[in-house]
Amino acid sequence: MTEGHFAEFFLRQGQKVIETRTCFWYSHRPFLYMSLPYYRALSPSQGELARVIFGGPAAALRFPAVGQTQRHIGILVCSDRNYDLASLHPKSRASTRQGLTNCKVERFDFSYLARHGHQLNEETFRRQGRDVQTITEAQWQRLCQVAGQITGFEVWGAFVGGNLAAFSILAQVGNWVLFQHGSSATAYLKENPNNALTFAVTKSKLADPGVSCLCYGAESPVTPQLDAYKLRMGYRRHALPERFVYNPLLQAGLVLGGRKVIYWMARKYPQKEMIRRAALLLQQDGTQAGMAPAEDSAQAGLPGVT
């Protein structure tokens, strides 16, 4: 699919999307806009940044930048055409072999996912200590409906005894395949469905000459154990220079003590995921961000992007 079709996926779910000359931006979280797709390095102009900040409105923008920055983000990628069991960490090989024996991995349709996937979402959120309403039933139905209508989205699952044990929603944007969302059933974890699913999907997609790279998302300070799983499954960390651009009003507030308030709130309300993430992002930032001059466009050393 094109980047425009990918942006449509978010727009049709009720998220705000803004198109500028460089890319599409979407409201990843309330008042936080990210560029689409996130693996493509950008050099937006001052006017573009201002348009998103004041047109969103946005408290902050986040995007992979061209050139060197003081902040980096790691995305987890795999582009090994020879991907196989030998590509995995030794601790994951046995689990993956067992999962492939216990599970049937196949592609299925979004109408089935709409009926059976939300229960797996809730179970996964509980295991991760997240709010089970991170995705509501209504939001889930809309997500499945929209994904099923846009060419380039597909869903794969690992089944145990005919029951859905784990699933992954994929989006192919140009020659990249992105893992958009996945969940698994607690009752079947001992059957290792996640290992089987990740391995089978990765091997299948990298055998496709139209695919140059798979991206399993960005590193998350909230779920480091999930990142460790992806690395054991043969993915590698690719560091991207990243920029945060703050709304000037928010920037002033941070300078005047707003950071300390957010850190205090994160300690007082650790169950509030949005506050916790905001504190972690500020902690990682380490600099007082602003609208720096734009630079020439490039692809920052990633596998071929088309």
C-alpha cells in the first residue's frame, strides 16, 4: 500500500491525520503526533512543523530525523533473506520448534479476528499490567473493519486445536512489512504460539522478493521484556536519529518546572500509562527540544525504502 493508504487506516478509526509536503502525521496519543511511516527519516521544514503543532493541535511531534541528533530511537527489524531457526537465539529455538509442532500458523480474515481477537487483547493487556480498555470492543470492531477494507493489511494466526492462540496484524507499506498489533491467549502460552507465529510470518515474508525488511515496532521502555523476545527471535536493533519538537507553550512550561510535575505524577499514579509514558519520553529526551533548521533528505542507512 502507499503511505496515503496507510494514513487512511488511522484516519478512518477517528484519529486525526495531517498531510504535509514531507509526510503524513497522525495523533499517536492525545496531543502527540508521529510521522508515517516511522522508519523513514525526514527533514520537515519549519512551516510543516508549525502547521502540525498549531493545526493538530499538538503538544509535541516525534519523527526520525535526517542527520545527527542527541536523541536516538531503536526500531527492531529483520532483513535476512536466509532467516531460519539458526537465526534465533539458542534459548528461542527449542520454544519455536515446539510451537511449530503444537500450532498451525496461517493467514485468516479480519471478520474472524473481529469476533475472536478482542478476548486475546484483554488477556494480553492484563499480563502486561495495562488497562484492559486500552482498546475497547467498539474500537476493535472498527479497527478490524477498516483493516479488512484496505489492500496491504493482513492478519496471521497461530491456532491450537482449531482455537486462536495468537495473532499478528501486518501492514505492507511499500517494500516494508510492519507488525501493527498482536495478542495471544493466556491459556495457550505453554504451547509457544507467539514463537511459532513470529517465525513463520518472518520467514514467509522475507521469501517474498517484494519485501525488503520487516519492522517489529520501536523499542519500548514500558515493555522491555517484549523487546528482548523480538531480539531473541532474530530481529536486530536499528538506531534512528530522532527529534522531538515541542509546542512552544509546552516548552516554556517544561523549562519552568513542568518536567518535575510530570515525573511526580508518574510516581504517584504508576497505573496511568499515558503519564508513565510521558515521563519516560521526557527522561529519554535529555535536551530542551525546539524547531531546528531542516536538513537535506536521506534514508539514514536503512534497507531499501520504496
